Amino acid sequence: MRLVVTGRAGQVTRALQAAAGHGVVVIPAGRPEIDLLHPDGVDVALAALSPDVVVNAAAFTAVDLAETEREAAFAINGAGAGAVARAAARLAVPVIHLSTDYVFDGTNPVPYVETDAVAPANVYGQSKLAGERAVAAATDNHAILRTSWVYAAAGKNFVATMLRLAETRDEVGVVSDQQGAPTYAPDIADAVIAVARNLVADPHEPRLRGIFHMTGAGATTWAGFAEAIFARAGARRLPRARVRPILTADYPTPARRPANSRLDCGRLTSTHGVTLPDWRDALDRCMDAIAAQRAADEDKKT
Ligand SMILES: NC(=O)c1ccc[n+]([C@@H]2O[C@H](COP(=O)([O-])OP(=O)(O)OC[C@H]3O[C@@H](n4cnc5c(N)ncnc54)[C@H](OP(=O)(O)O)[C@@H]3O)[C@@H](O)[C@H]2O)c1
């Protein structure tokens, strides 16, 4: 099965590359050949790679920057996603599109299900919602996977930020009134591959298509996530700090964030047979990977 994935060095693209094997070939398709800001050549470029499944993991992911770079966010996350899905439709192959919890405003008191009303609270969420709609309009042969709080051992993410801050501070203030589920990119990769296999195996089953929620199991707050990171840091000789819980109101950002980002992932389990591991177990694996990478880097220096 040839999975062609948009984006080159993104967290999910890299995780998919690492998960390849056992009959799965992962082919990254990114800039300059595929630039979602200028999606004119996307169909020709994707066709040349002969995919069995197209995965759209490329996105404008800088949530705060999107507030001022609205046009680029909509071009990449909205129109760009549509162009990728149309290209997949022309090739008569399924498209798996990554989306986000930020399509919701976060006022729900319980985890969101796929049929809950969307109401993004920021430009990034609006642009990702435009992408979901463009993908669905392009082809029925799609799985839109909404995920949240994505992190990996490398790349720009919350774990990397916490470890960097702990190098120079004893204490970090972290918001404690936003809930969600951290999701480890390698677990996303395994889930995407499982969904891709199901779509290829059963090309006409509507139940396998549509929108699915896909996050790490369990939930926490950003402060809880930070505490869990530092609780695992010491034993792995990684930097650690105390966590000072703060309120969203005390940490103003250009983009508003949902208070409740929790997604109910039951549909993914019942239709695709896919359940992501508990976020705490995933964090163990990520911290091990970071510690191993740092030890290898140290070895190279000496
Ligand atoms: N990060 C999160 O917390 C989070 C949460 C919920 C949902 N998601 C969704 O999950 C998916 C994967 O996220 P991620 O964390 O892997 O993202 P990421 O690490 O920020 O990587 C973004 C990817 O998008 C590519 N990209 C950006 N602009 C592009 C353009 N104009 N043309 C082509 N490619 C472009 C980048 O390409 P280069 O490799 O060339 O830089 C990179 O590969 C995205 O759809 C995102 O919206 C992410």
C-alpha cells in the first residue's frame, strides 16, 4: 500500500515515515513540488507518485499567527486541502485528511462527538473547518480525522517547549482551565495506517468514511500535561521545573482557545477498530525517545 503524505518534515509525516514497513510504503510529498499555497500542480504531482491512499497532513499550524495571516491559513488549510482531495478523487483513491478539535468552541461540558455543532473560536479553526468542507465536497471517499494537542520527540510542540523553558527556569506558568487529550504523532501514524488499510480493503463501505475523532485516550489540562512531562524528566536526565497553574485569562494569546477540547473517539473504535493508547503511556514512550536522542547526540560530541 503506497501512502502519499503531504508535508515533508511535519510531526505526522515523519511519524508515518517511521511507521512504514509491513507492506506499507510512505512517500512524503511536500514543498517545492507540492505547495498548498499554490495548489495548481497538486494533481499532476500526486498522480506521478501513484498513491493507493493520499494523506493530507500538511497544514498551516501556527495557531496564533493565523490570526494575522488569515489568507495563508485559509489558502493552505481550506483551498489546499480541497485541491488534495480533488486530486485523490481523480485518481479514484481515498483521502485521509487530518483536522482538529479547534473546529469546536469548547463550551460543551462533555467530550465532543462527530455530529456536534461546529463553531471555531479562532482563524486556524475556521480555516481547518473550511478544509473539512472542501474535502467532503471533493469526494465521498474520505476519512477526516480530528485530533488534538499533537506532539512528538522532535518538532515544534508543547513537550519541546516545556523542556526548553526548564533549561532556564525553575518554575513555568501553565494554563489549568483548558482540557484536552495529548496525542503522540507515532500513535496517529499507526491509526492512519489502520484506517488506510480499511478504506482500501472495503472501497464502497460508507460507514468507514466521514468524520472521526482520534486522540490519545484519557484527558488532562495543559498544566497536567506539563506536570506529567516533568514527572518523567528527572529519571531520564532531562530538564525539569515546577508547574504554576494559571488561568487562560492570565495568559492572553492572539487566538482564543477552547476550554474543552476533549473528543469522544468511540466512532473510530466501533467502525475502524482503532483506539489510541492512553496519553500517559504515550508520553512515557516520547520521553524515552527524547532521552535516547539526547544521549546519542552527546555520544557524537565526545
Ligand atoms: N500540531 C497540533 O497540535 C495539531 C492539533 C490538531 C490537529 N493538527 C493537525 O494535524 C495535522 C498534522 O500536524 P503536525 O503537527 O504534523 O504539523 P506540523 O508539524 O506543524 O507540520 C506542518 C506540515 O505542513 C507542511 N506545510 C505547511 N505549509 C505548507 C505548504 N504551503 N505546502 C505544503 N506543505 C506545507 C509543512 O511542510 P514542511 O515540512 O515543508 O515544513 C509540515 O510538513 C495538520 O493537519 C494539523 O492541522 C495538529
